[in-house]
Amino acid sequence: MEAREVDVAIIGAGSAGLSAWHAARKHSESVVLIEGGPLGTTCARVGCMPSKLLIAAADAAHHARDAGGFGVRTGPIEVDGRAVMARLKQERDGFVGHVLESMKRIDAADRIAGHARFEAPHTLIVGESLRLQARTIVIATGSRTSWPELFEAAGDRLIVNDDVFEWDELPESVAVFGPGIIGLELGQALHRLGVRVRIFGKRGSLGPFQEPALRDYADRTFNEEFYVDPQAKVETIERDGEQVIITFLERHTGKRLTERFDYLLAATGRRPNVDRLGLENAGLALNEDGVPFYNRFTMQCRNENESGSHVFIAGDANQELPLLHEATTQGRIAGDNAGRYPERRAGLRNTPLSIVFTDPQMATIGQGRAVLEQRLGGCDRIAVGEATFDNQGRARVLRQNRGLMRLYAEHGSGLFLGGELFGPRMEHIAHLLAWALEQRAGVSQMLDMPFYHPVLEEGLRSALRDLSANLQQGPAIVERCMEHGPGD
Ligand SMILES: Cc1cc2nc3c(=O)[nH]c(=O)nc-3n(C[C@H](O)[C@H](O)[C@H](O)COP(=O)(O)OP(=O)(O)OC[C@H]3O[C@@H](n4cnc5c(N)ncnc54)[C@H](O)[C@@H]3O)c2cc1C
């Protein structure tokens, strides 16, 4: 077996791994990037970009159908599935091409093809023929879809997101399992492109929302357009010929229905790719899912004996926030620290921000109400403000007047803490709010900002005004907290 010694080894050439490579390279000439699968990153090949391309086509069809509501008559709308998929693949290949082009900056000798696994804390076996000694190692191995065994009955009609983006044309019908971010995005897009879709969930959750009010509002809104049951009672899944037969209780009538679908799309969550890494040989302390414990500011893993390890972890592999911008940030911090090890520096971790490209869009900013309540102690420290888009001027103009936002701030200090948004084009308002949170803005400060007319941001102002009215500031709140004591 060939033997090689390097300074830093990075496992996984996805967004986190590439970012880690560039950061580590600032400290050392001897940095290798190991990739066991196809190059081009999950985001560009089978994730963010192709899903947004599918959604863009779906939105075009939707707006064309909706034009009549403005008095604009169009002919019958026809979706050419072949053309939709051809454009998707062409644009997707362009995005992948950019990644491959940028990878040329990495010396061919420093790009190693093969699956890596730990043989010992500093030793990796790559493929069957290379033993690599590394002073430090970054795990950036991403994640993959996981599904319950029940789905196996669908045989090769059981698919994941990767398969959707390989279609040459659109199928007639798809049963989507999992009303999380990926399931809702793909499910709604396929529906709008004329595919018969039903979305089944199990535990009652919908997208990223924690607030029952937002979840219920979104549930009602989506169900006006397509079938989604977050707490579905699916009885059987069977394969028959080239189709999947699903028997379930229809959520509105309670009737038992048996329907045929071309595919069962599993969007039931993603598991980190740490199970085939031989982590038992790495000397690391692992959590119950087999993921190493790590410091979220340095991305440094912890050894079994509680000391800091020479191994770092970034991106989907650590399960923290499986999002693209998180993968690149974490990769940069992990690569920087792997390069400068044993010195380490705490990196800047941004405020949590997540956006779902459904219509209306869903977004969350900050740590979420449950974590905030825990962090701020038991005496009710959180003020809530809300506004709907049902009668918001700009939203009505656009015929997109559906939505609800809930924002949080801290009683006493008046500091903005985050929120959950459901409404038209929330990607933009979500950014404004994430930036305000990063700047530690107060609600009154945010209300002092300019608001043009007529814009969707006026809906945000309504929610901020409500939040401001509900905020208790001054001596009253201090007394209230003293009465109850923190932690009550
Ligand atoms: C359908 C879909 C839509 C999405 N949409 C969005 C979105 O709109 N916005 C957003 O922010 N995020 C989105 N995401 C999430 C985003 O794509 C991921 O968070 C991000 O790509 C993770 O990057 P990563 O570097 O951690 O993993 P990856 O890019 O998956 O890289 C990991 C790499 O490691 C390799 N590897 C694994 N194990 C080994 C091993 N043992 N040896 C060698 N190589 C190995 C894999 O082959 C892979 O190439 C989406 C994801 C999906 C699936």
C-alpha cells in the first residue's frame, strides 16, 4: 500500500471541505482534499441549485395560471416536462462547472479520489491503496437522505432528491414523504408543474416552524393548493408493476384511500456521513448518533479523554445546521484551525437563518422560541409581536396576500431576538432581520429605519409596532422578574 504524509487532510470535497482547504492552505503547503464520490458539491449537483431551478419553472407556471386574476388572459398553460428538465440540467451543469473550474486551483497531487476512513487517530486509509498520515484532519463528509424500512417495499420506485434531478421528463404522480424543507419545496414545485402530488408527514411538523400559529397557518395555506398531511396515517406501501400503491386515511374525510404513484420520494431527513468513517479508531468522543462532540466556535472535536483533538468537523457532517452558508463558514473555521493547530481561534458564527423557497416562503431567524426561553430563564422575558399579510397593501397588489410573521424581543432591554416568517418573498425580510439581530438592534431602533411605500417591508413594520407595544420596559419588568426569580 502506498504511504504518504501530509500536514492537513480534509475528507470531503463539498462546500465545507473546499472552504476548509482554502483556509488551511493559508498556513501550509501540504493540504490534501479527499473525495469519495462525484465532484461538484451537493449544493450545486443535487441540492440548493437544481431544487431552486425546479421551483423557478414551477413559479413561472403558477404565475401564468394566476394572470387571469389581474385581468390578463393567456391561453391554456402547458408545461413541457422535457423542456423543464432540460433547462434545469443545463443550468445545473453550469453551476457544477463553476465548482469544477475553481477546483483546478488545487494541485492535482493534492486532490485524492477515494473513500477515506480512520485506521488510527492520525492515519487514514483512502480506497484500498493509500495510507495517509496527517498532523490534523477535517471531517467534511456531508449527509445523505435516510428513510424508514417501510419505504423499501417501493423497490426502485423509492427515490431521493438526487434522482429527481436526473429525470428527462416529469412523471405523472409522486408521493412525497416528509413535509420538511426539501419535501415541501420539491412537492409544491412538482404540483405546480402538473404532477399529481400528495405529501405525507408523521410527527406533525411542517418545514422549520416551531410556532404552532405559523405551522397551522402554513398548513391551511398549502392545503388550499395541494394535499399535505403533517400527521398522516399511512397504512401500507406496496409495489405493483412500475408503480407504488399507498393506502392511507385521507386527512379531511378520514376515508381510507388507496392510490397509485409513479414514485415514492423520501424526504424524511438526512443523516450525517460519519458512520463509514471508522470513527471508533479516531479516539474521539461521540454522541448517540455517532457524531463527534465538537466546539461550535473552533469546530475542534473532543477526544475520548476530554482533551482537544487534532480532528475538526464542518458542514452537514456535524448535524448542527445543514445549510450551505453554514457549511462554508464552518469549513473556513475548521480549515483555519486545522492549519494553525495546536493554536486555535474562535471563529465568527452568524445568527441562525433558514429560508424555505415554497410559495409563500417560510423563514426562521435566531435560535427559536424554545431555546430563547431556556436561555433567558423562566421568568417570561420574551415579548411577541405579529402581523398578517392578509390585508397588507403591497401583498394585495401582487395577489400574494397570505402570510403571518411572529417576532420576538426581550422585555426590559427591548433587544430584537428573532422570529418566524411565512409570507411573500420572505427571503428578503429574513435577511433584514438576521442583519438586525447580528447588529444587536433594539425594536425601537428598527422602527426608526426608513420604510418605503408601498412595500412588503411595511408588513414587517406592523409586526415590529405590535412587538413594541407588547414590550415591557423599565422598572415593572425588573420587579416582575424579581418576584418570580429567574428559573421559575
Ligand atoms: C434538495 C436540497 C436542497 C437544498 N437547498 C438548500 C438551500 O436552498 N439553501 C441552503 O442553504 N442549503 C440547502 N441545502 C443544504 C446544502 O446543500 C447542504 O447544507 C450543503 O451542501 C452541505 O455541504 P457539505 O460540504 O457539508 O456536504 P457535501 O457538499 O455533501 O460534501 C460532502 C462530500 O464528502 C464526500 N464524502 C463523504 N464521505 C466521504 C469519505 N469517507 N471519504 C471521502 N469523501 C467522502 C461526499 O461524497 C461529498 O462530496 C439543500 C440540500 C438538499 C439535499
